[in-house]
Amino acid sequence: MRAWLQSMPAAEQMQQVYRELSVKDKGAAKLLREKLDELKRQRDQEGMAADWAQKAQALLDAAKLNVADAMAWQRDAAKAGAPLSREPLATLKARLADRVKAIEDVQHRAQVQREAAVLLAQRIEVLSTKSWIDAQAIAESLATDVNHWQAEAAALPGDPHWTSIDLRFAPQLEASRAQLALVWEAFSAALAQARTAAADPAAPLPKVPVWADELRKARGLPVEAVSQPSKPKVDPEIRAQAMAAVREVLSRLEAEVAQGHGKASAGAANALRQALKEHGRHIDSHLDRQAHAALGAAGELEGWQRWRADQLREELVGKAEALLKRPEGQALGGRKMQESLRELRELWKQTDQGGVPNHALWKRFDEACNQAYKVVEAWLEKVRAESAEHRAKRLALIEELRTWGLAQAAAPAIDLKAFNRELHQFAERWREAGHLSEKAFAEMQPQWKAAMHAAAAPLEAAQQLSLQNRHAMIEEATQLGAAPMLRIDAVKALQQRWQAEAHAVPLERRQEQKLWDAFRKPIDEAFARKSASREQAVAAMSEHDKAVLQASQALDAANASGDAQAIRAAMGALEAVIKGAGQAPEAAPQPSPATASEESASLAAAPVQPRKPVVAVRGDDRPGMKRTEPAAPAGRARPGERRDAPRRDERRPEREGRHEFSREREGPRLGDTAFRAQRDALDHAQSALKKLAVQAHGEALTHLLTAWEQRDAAQLPTVAEIGGRVTPAVRSLWTQALSAAPSASADETLLRLEIAAEVPTPAEHLDARRALQLQLLTRRNDPAPAQTWGQDVARVLAAAHDASQARRLQQALKALLKR
């Protein structure tokens, strides 16, 4: 399939192959589905690229290009997922960027010309405050600068991009040109008049105060004092209104300056200037000075705000350029990059609100953000593909759930536990189906809930019926618990019904636990009352229980001592106490002499009544079963039984009193504490005896091997020490073997012992063991090794001692003596 896809088949052919493979081979169909999805995405991107290319071309063909529209085109195309890195969008994007750059350059030149005009006017104003001779000295260079500026300002409207600049730049440039022309004309006329006045004492003085004073000094005339023009008298009502209006605007400006709001202070300063233009001639000099001081402070704040805003913009440009210059392995992901870019752009907007825009820094910032946004574009494309895949997967899961629900509803019988388990599996698959956007998830979640509700309808109906049954059983349990006599059989039957209901119909775990707690509460309370009454009865311990406790404690002490005889004696004493034979009789009270004589007389007069023996009688009222009735004629006998054979009861009369004998053997009933104490003591005693027996068995074997090694029959253990498997005759054979001189090797005898004990043989003797087993099979009339192992041990002991043979003998005797 991969090789065929590399041959670039047609889309129609791939669609046909996919329809055939989708029902046969899911793996191969998946490759084809991915290829078809890729082709579909390419077609969608080509159509999207054509649309955005048409929009970009329309912007380029327009006579006037709006910079905001060009930047919005790039932003909107990136958001829509258009392939900006591919042709033709890449070329159009570059052309738009060049066009915007050219427009911004023209705007920047216009701003520079405006600022240059302001600087030239300031130079001319400064010269009017100095000597007219200094002004005449630099008048030529100043005229050159003014002419150069006017030439550059006149060349700007001829630029092809002049029509696309912001509307505010052309009026500002024209106003700067007119203002500079007026200032230069006034300066040139005043300077010419100063030259004429210097040459001709009768000529009029120039209008510039500093130059006029200088010329008066040169002529020897006194300097005239500057007289302040007196303001005309104004109506008090009009003055009050003017001062109130100016104070209102002045207070607003002072408040904005105090809070450091650059943009708001600029607006308040403009409002104050307008108020001064309207009401300046009606206010007093003190308010006028206060207003001009506030305007000066606002100008300083505006300058500081511009400087601070440029600093903040520099920092933002550095952060934007650093997004793609992170160390290796620390690159930002798509979502983090998107959030960072959004945050940086918001900070740039806030900075622009507080100061004059800086287009050069904005250009750098926007280019850095656009470069970083390519990472976001790739991530968004991947997220869209994954979202489409997850959506298709969830839709398929909803359809599968609906199909499964219909199949389960049509089934004759439903295993509710398996049904609930599969529903949980569906829910788990839905949770793990992948991430969706909030909008897509909100659209699909109601469909999933509806499908889940329809599929779970049989289970919900069964759960409602089960809840009713369980509540009924809770009521029944409450009645059983409240009864004066607790019926154990009824409680067990009710618990079995509850367990059957719980196994048949599953519920939510918390709800089921809550119901179970409510069900068992009355029964637990009833058992608690019964246990309390039993404990009260046990608290009053009888003399027999005390004796059993004492005997149990004595047996525990014997177990701790490790003496087998003491343990057996304590066990016998405990058994005697349990049967009642070892219980000490209570001391009878000493009667008085008169009472004793009367009792002896009454006992002598009364005849001695013999005690009626206890006879065990079967509780059966069938004919022939009572001893007072004759046996019924024998009916049909069992197969293989003779008719004249005695009945079972006649053959085994000793069974009649077995139950009574066992009760008599058990003795009086013990309390719970005494019963547990004697049971634990007997268990510990049995384990201690077993442990001692094992230790004794090991010591006996050790003594036996030592006696063989030293050829000393006196060290041979006794029959009691060895155990019941060895008879005195066998031990005498072992004694004779040790007393005699060592004989030949006993390899074959050891093999017989290992065969009898069924223990493994060393590897070097396995062939000999197999040969011996074959020989034993031919000797049918000879006794087996398991029957002659005592004599075989005697033959081994008669041979010379060997360490390896001693280990083999010890291993075989361990198994033989335990049987």
C-alpha cells in the first residue's frame, strides 16, 4: 500500500480502493485514509490560499493602501490557517510588507520634517533674544537650512506613497511649512530693519525688544521700561464665571499631573489652553500664572511619559525577539507561545495608550511577533487535525454505543453485572477519546448523554426494582432485629437473599454501601445484645471453669519448661479436669451434734433407693424401634443381605449409647473463656511435644552414627530413644554388628536402604541403584528392602565407618524412622 501511494494515484482511484479495504483490512485502510485526509487538507489550504491571495492583490492594486488593513490581512490570514509560508501568499505577504515599509518611511520623513521645522523656529526665537550682530552672523547659514527644509518638504507630496499615509500627516506638514515661513519672514524683516537702524540713527528701531534696546544704547538713548498693559475693567459677574471655568479645568489638569497620567494630562492641558483662549482676558494675573505653571508641569510629564514609553517598548521588543532565541531544549510550545504573544501585544497596546507611538520600534516588534507566530500556526494546524480526529472518534463511539444498546435491549436475558461493566468501559473510552474545544464538546456532550441514557435503560429499570427489594429486606431485617428471640436461620436466609440480589443487580458503590449499612445495622445490634447477654453469663464463672483455667495455666507452664513428661502429665490433668473427675469436691458444712443425730436417724429409717441407671433410647417411634414393642416382621431386604441375618441394631448394640457416652466423656459445658484457654493450651502442648520428638529423633540418630564411628555399642541409643519403628531384636542385631570387627564395604546395602526410604542417591551411585532395582525385580520371592531395612542397617554398621556413607545412612534413617 505504501509503495502504491508513492506512485501518486488519482483521488477517485484511492476513494474506490478505500471503500473496498475499509471492510477487509483496517491497517491498510488507515494508511489510505491518512493520505486522503492529507489531500483534502491540501485542497482546503489551496482554496483558502486563493481567497486570501485575491484579498491581498486587491489591497496592492488600490491607489491608497491603509496600513491597518494590510496588517489586519496578515493577522486574519494567520488566524484562519492560511499557508502564508507557501506561494503565492508568501510573495504577496512580502509585497505588502514592502509597501507598508515604504508608507511608514514616508510618514517618518513627514514627522522628521515637522520636528525640523519646530527646531528651526526655536533657533530663530533664540536669536531674537541675543544681539542682532550675532543674529546677522548666522543669518546666512540659517537661510540655507530654511531653504533646504522647504525643498525637502515640497518633495514629500511627490512621493508615490504619499496618498497612503495617515491623514493627519499632510495637514501637520502644511501647518509647519506655513508657520516656519511666517517666522522666517518676520525674522528677516526685523534683521533688515536692525541693519538700517544701525546705519541711520534716524531710522525706526526694530520690533524686537532686545535689538531695540541694543540700538538705543548705541545711540546713547536711555532704555525704555517695559510697561505692562493694563487690562480693561470687566463686569464682576463675567469675571467670576471666567475664573470658575478656568479653575475647574485647572483642577482637573493638576489632578492628572499628580497621578502621572500622560495621555489624560495631555487632554486636560489642551482643555486648559482652550479655556485660557476663551477666558484669559477676564481672569486675574495670579490665576493666569497658576494656569501656565500647570501647563509647564503637564509638558514635562508628557516628555517623561514619552521617554518611559520608549523604554517599555524596547523591553517588549527584546522579549518578542527572545521568543525564538531560547536555549536548546527549552523552546516554547504552541499554546505557551500563543499566550506569550497575546500578552506582549496587550502590553504594547497599554504602552501606546500612555504616550506617542514609536513606529520604528513597532515595526521591529511586529516582525518579531510574526516570526514567533509561525510556531503557533504549526501548533494550531496540528491541533485542528487532532480535534477533527477526536471528533470523528467520539461520533463513532456514540454510534457504537447506540448499536450496542439496541442489541442489548433485544437480547432475551441480560447479565446486569457484565452490562454495567461494559457501560463503564464505554464511559472510560469517552473520557480517553481526546481533547476537544469547549464549543465542540458542548455540542457532542448532549448526544453522548442521550445515547448513554438510552443504552442504560434496562439497567436503570432493574436497579429501581432492586432498590424496592432491598428496602423491603431492610424492613424485614429491622423486624428480625427487634424480635425478642433472634432467629439465626431467618437471618442467614435473609443475608443469602441480600447477597443474591447484590450479585444479580449492581448499584453505585456508595449507594450500595449505604443500603448494606442500613441492612446490617439492626442485625448487628441484635447480635450485640446477644453477645452482651452471653458475656454477662460468662462473667459469672463456675468452679468448674476456674479449675479448667488453672489446669490450662499449669499446662502452659509445662510447655514453657520443655519437659515432655511434665507436658504429658499436665495434659492428663487438664483432660481429667475437663471430664470432671479431677475437680475438687466442695467442702460440706459441719452440722451441729443435734442436727447430725436427727439426720442419722432419718437416714436409718428411710430405705435406700437404688439409683436408676441411665439407658440410651433412640428417639424413634417406628414399630420395632421401642424396646417395649416386638420387632415388626422383616420386609424387603437390601440387595445382597440375608433375610435371616440380624438387624443392624442387633448386630451393633454398642452404638446405642455412643452419643450419651461422648457427652459424658466431654464433661460439663465450659464457658467461652475456659474453652478457649484449654484449647490453646492443648494446641501448644501438641506442638511442643512434636518439636521435642523431632529433637529427640535427631539426637538418637547422632548417637547412632557416633557409636558406629567409634565402634562402641554402649553409645547405641535405646529402643525408646530411637522410636517404635525399631524392635529390641533389631537393636540387638545393631549391637552385635558394632561389637564385631569391621567387615567389607556396604555399598549395595546402602542402596537397599535408600530404595526402602525412597530418598535420592548420589550421582556417582545412580547406575548401581538402577542395576540393583532390576535385580530386585527378578527376585520375586525375596523380601523387599522396606521389610529388611533393620537387617540392612546392621550390615552397614558392621562395615567400616565412612563419612559419605554416614551421611547417606543418616538421610535414609530420617525417612525410615518417621514412618
